[in-house]
Amino acid sequence: MAMNQAMQVLTSQGTVEWYTPPHVIERARQALGGIDLDPASNDVAQRWIRAGTYYTADDLMSGLARPWFGRVWLNPPFDDTPTWVRRMCHAYAVGEISAGVLLVNSAPGYAWWEELWRLVPVVLLRERLRFIREDGTPGGQAKKGQTVAYCGADVARFAEAFGDLGRLVLP
């Protein structure tokens, strides 16, 4: 059975480039008060993320190895999500960043995801997101649900920004 083009895009393992919808970025900006760094980004996504600094795959050093600082937005590549999640949580724990918002696929049964929501506040999104294509148009609905996590001191601000999108789970 042939898949339509939209389904092929959603089920493809050929790319890790899925762009966060602008409405989610605006909520992250609200929760953080601004976005100083996006360590796993590209020029396309920065049209609406507008981080003060961002790192791309074209950088000589990966966003994992480069310095992190300030208020961080992170939608990590899905091919190595656990490493990026650990990097974000560590950066906050040691004071490298002041706060961060992280968007990942919900992954019940995976140790990294179970650890994440036991460590920091998360919102389990009620509806699957429609990620953005490179041309800026919305794609089809994602195959998996998503979780938004928060590393920071102002949990009330995070809850206000994202709480209406799903279930807030506190550690």
C-alpha cells in the first residue's frame, strides 16, 4: 500500500529536521522571559525562534560541546534525544544556564523520559503537534505525542505558559 506524501514525511527516518511551531516558541519565550540560546537549531527555525545565539549542525563543534548560557530553548534532534536531555538537565543543575524549556517526543518506558519527568516539571501535551516544514508551512500531525519540560526556578510561570496545553506533572 502506497503512503501519501504527508505520511511518508511523518514516518521518515531520513531527517531530523522538524521545526517547532511558532505558537510553542511564543509560549517558551513567555515561560523563560526570552531565548538567549538555541543549541540545536538552524537558519530556517531561527526565522521565528530568534534566539540571541544559536548553534547549527554546520558549526565546527556540536551544540552539545559548545558553551550553554542564559535562557535556553531546545528541540533536540530525535536521533540522540537522551544525550541532549542529559545536557540540558546538567547545564541547569550546575548553573551553566539560568533556565531552559525542552520539547521532546513523549516516550513512556524509556529510562531517559521517565527520569526527566521525575526530575523537572513537564507538561504532557494533550494534542500532537503539527511541526513546520522547511518552507514554513505546517506539516501533518506528528506520529507521537510530545512533552515540554522546564529546568528553572519559576514553575508557576512555566505552568502559566504551557499548562493549558496538557497535563502538568511536577517532580
